[in-house]
Amino acid sequence: KMEVKDKFEGFWRLSKLGVEVDKDPGKDFLGVSHALLEQIAKVASLLPAEAFTVVRKSFDARKLLKTPKFVYTVDMNVEKLLSSEPRLWDFISEMEPKVGLVEHIPQEKAVGDLFSLLNDCKKDLEGTVAGDADSHCNIPSHKPKVAVVGSGPAGLFATLVLGELGADVTLIERGQPVEQRGRDIGALVVRRIIQSESNFCFGEGGAGTWSDGKLVTRIGKNSDSVQAVLRTLVHFGAPRSILVDGKPHLGTDRLVPLLRSFRQHLQALGVTIKFGTRVDDLLVEGATIKGVKVSDVTKNPPIHSQELSYDAVVLAVGHSARDVYQMLLSHNVGLVPKDFAIGLRVEHPQQLINSIQYAALAAEVQGGRGKVPVADYKIANYLSGEGAESSYSSASRGCYSFCMCPGGQVVLTSTNPSELCINGMSFSRRSSKWANSALVVTVSSKDFESLNFHGALAGVDFQRELEQRAAVMGGGNFVVPVQTVTDFLEERTSGMCLPQSSYRLGVKASNLHELFPAHLTKALQDSILMFEKELPGFISKEALLHGVETRTSSPVQIPRNSTTFESTNLNGLYPVGEGAGFAGGIVSAAVDGLYAGFAAAKNLGLITADI
Ligand code: FAD
């Protein structure tokens, strides 16, 4: 027995445990069900549920599976298991061949908890100061003053870290708090009145507030930094299911109260929050930032040019703040063009996507209230720039679906009336009758140059040109140009009889195949034909393409030092998040803000260790 004990102490992570839909308690149940125990071993009556913790639950409806399943990853605590039932030694020693994938974890996996980490940092610093009067760490003699510009996920997490670690932080946001922002968005959707500073892109929570609130990221769900972000969101009111769900998502209705409680926490820490305040310029001396120039944009015309001094400025302005890029160039802050993606947003009836993905099981979706999740998809196609396919121009490129919003709606993400661009959002239930997703193709400097766009902001100019063309195609007033997928493929105008759209400000039949340069249209058309092979029924008269999707990620990067996070041109400036080209999506922007917050805290002498 001792040998077995040595081998099996600690924790075991059991993966790929499938439970059939009719035996599973359903998508919202995250505990250890009887059916799951049965899967872990065929000795369910002996297994105590408290010895197991569900760490991941996903729904798998891939067509190669005979029966769709919920797929679990479970951690088993050997000590708890044995204390309740010593006879389980036999079960443990035979377990390996029974469950497909088993990983031994000698100690419980550390989970990223931001607040404990912040507390440790604070204790560490107190210890250093108290224990070593001659310490070489540069403990500041005054509270460093930091401006964080932008209250999107990057700005909020940088503010949280710096505020907790004792900096005197001012969070400056051009848009409005969520309460007023909600009213401004309402006026846009109902009365077509756009507020240039408070809309789907600008305002508390940043671009991700009126969004689908998907919390998926390519960084890796189990990395400490992602777990730290997700746990912090739970602390501020997100459901615990986001820690376990394979495809966590919140929806706008959950994001709004979460942001309110995030704000209250920051205010309790002593952070000053200035809404309706836009940073128009930087105060620079030599190669060092000294502060910012702001204007009060709640007044019409805005009241300009208050100068505010800071020791450091975290720039987390997102990638719709094109005025900020221009302003940075005037200070010779280097900007580097970056590849991004452009395309169209396709919308299908959600029922059609449910049937394509789930076949007969589609009935179980029940508008988001059923046992199985509302169906989504993720499709991608690689287009070679070589040989016969060279009609895509010489560049190889990817074409893929992006930011899929099942049970969602198409929304306007323009910040002024002469430019038209769109995105998708949803509520937590994902109960609308539509499924939308961006279908985009990657573009690079080669594309911009061939269209005569040059310089650091060539990508921004290309985006703007497409958005202006889309606004003209729609005929103004935020009406969106649309074309059915079949007509886009056949390059003909859709007739008057368009399928319904979730977009609230009106759609107009247009020749979307003429919106892009021909090689990009061809890349999209060929990829749609490929997607049909993967999702038969995707090409349908009911599938409506909306133009234009341009703001998938930042078209520029603001170079920074990889350790200190400071701009390579300007000391004390910390470019972070999506606008700086270091993130794409809510969670990765939050992670970048978090690391930047720690890096700035270290540079300002608030902590001694690198995080
Ligand atoms: P942002 O969120 O863009 O925040 C920047 C903030 O800076 C804004 O609030 C802006 O008002 C402020 N600002 C800009 N300029 C100034 C200035 N000069 N002075 C003061 N303040 C300024 N991502 C996902 O991961 N999942 C999703 O489901 C998802 N859905 C989306 C739906 C929509 C409609 C949109 C528009 C985006 C969606 N995204 C989604 C993308 C996601 O929102 C962004 O990747 C993320 O918000 C980027 O975070 P950020 O903090 O870097 O910048």
C-alpha cells in the first residue's frame, strides 16, 4: 500500500470525461453530478463527491462524435478520497487505464488570485522597509502620481494594481460612466443621435462593455494571469461559472453592474476618476513625460487645455482613438504598422446554426434556456499567395470567423457619422433569434501600400477609407449596407426581399462585393465556399452580410520595452492594451493592463520584485 500511496498522493487531474446530455444536469450545473462520478469510475456508490472539483466543463457536439457530450476536467484530492473510504486504494491504483487522460499534480495547482498577490507585494515592501534601513530599493519619498488614460479592461486592471499598491492614481476617461453611457447608446439606437465621446467604443469599461462579453483568449485559460483576471471579475460580480466554463461569456447585462462595482472599489481605494475628460496632448520635457493636457468634453464646445502633472502615464486608449495616434506622432513616439483583419459581419437565424451544429439536439437549446448552449462556430481558411491562388495578391493570408455572437445582435461601432463600422453584442442568455460573426481576412502593409496608403498610420487610413465607403453605400444616417451571402458570391445586388436583420438602424441592399479591393473580395468569397464544406447550410439566402467590419484589432503597435513596459521613445509613458497593439479582446487587454500596472509599480518604487 505504501508504494501506491507514494505514487498517488496529492491531486490527480482527470480529463476528457464525457457525460451524455440526457444524463448531465445541464450547462449551468458546475458541480460533481452522479453521472460524472459514474464516468470517473464505474463504482459511483463508493466515490465521495467532495473529493472532486470540476475545473473545466465544455459542450462538445462535433459531428464525429456519435452522441454530443458535456466534457469535464476534474481534480481529485486523494487525501479526501481516502479519508472517506479507505477501500478506494484499489480504485485509485486501477484508475489510470479507466479514464482516458490522467495527470498527477503533486500539490494543488496554484490559482491566480490577484488580491493575494497584491497583499504579498505590500507585505514584501513593508518587510524590506522595516528590515533594512540601507535597502537599495528605491522606495519613493512621496506617493507617485499616475494617470491612467482609458477605462477599458487594460486601463481598469492597471488602475487596480497601481491603486492597490499605493500610487496616487487618476483614471481619465473621455466617455461616460455606464449609467449615462447606457442612455447615450439608447439615444443612438432609437433616435440615431450619436455622441462622439460616449458610444459603443468610448465610455466606462471601454469597447467591451456593450459587447458579447466573451472571455475566451489565446493566452491559455489556465495560465495564472488569465485566472487572476477571471477571479477578479468574479470578485466584482461575475458568476463563478466563468472559472470553469470552456467558453466563458458574460453578456452586456452582467458587464454593466460588474463595472459599477469595479468603479466603487477603485473609488474606495482613493482613485480619482474623471469621466467626460479627454486627453488631447502629453506634457513632455526632454525624453520624459511630465503629464497630460485634457479637455472637458461634457461641454459643447469642449473646454480645453487643463494641464495636469504626473510621474507616469499609462496609455490604455483602445484602437478607436485615432486622434491619440496622431498626437503621439507629433511627439515623435514611434508607431509601427501592424497586420490586422477586415471583412463583413454575417448573420444567420440562430435556429439554422443550432441545426447545422446539433442536428436533432437543436431542440434542446430552447432560446438559451435549455440544457445545451446556444450553438456557435469557429471557421478558418488559409489562402496561399503562391501559384494558382495568386489572385489573392502575392501575400498568403488567413480568412476566419471572429467574435461570434450567438443569440446576439449587430451593433454600430462608429464614433462619427461619416464612418460606418459594426460589431456584435449579446445578453447573457443569448436568446435573440440571430447568430452573427465577423468573416475577416488578414491585411498587411503590402495591401496598404498597393492602395497608396503609406507611413505609420497607413492601416488606420485604410480602415477609415473602407468605413467611409460603407457609410456612402448605406446612404447615410447609420444605415448599414447588406448583401445576402449567395448574392455576394454571385456578385449581384440583393433584391428588395432581404432576410431580416438584427441591426436596429436599418439596412440597405448594396454591392458589398465592390467594397473591398478585388483580391480581398476574392479571398472572402473563396473562404465562404470552404466554410460551406465545414458547416453545410452556411451559404443560405437567409445569411446576410453586413458592412463593414474593420476594427478587429489595432492597425498599429506602439513599441515598448518588454520588461519595463515603458515606451521606447518616451520615459514614463506606458502604452498598454489593444490600442498599443499588445492585446486583442477583453481578457488579453486586462492581462496586459495588469502586467503593465506591476511593471509601472516596480519602476516607481512601489514594489521591489518583478511580477
Ligand atoms: P478599450 O476597451 O477600447 O478602452 C479604451 C478606453 O479609452 C475607452 O473607454 C475610451 O473611451 C478611452 N479613451 C480613448 N481615448 C481617450 C482619450 N484621449 N482620453 C481619455 N480616454 C480615452 N472582446 C472580447 O474579448 N470578447 C467580446 O465578446 C468582445 N465583443 C466586442 C463587441 C464590441 C461591440 C466591440 C466594439 C468590441 C468587442 N470586443 C470583444 C473587443 C474588446 O472590447 C476589446 O478588445 C477590449 O475592450 C480592448 O480593451 P482596451 O482596454 O485595450 O481598450
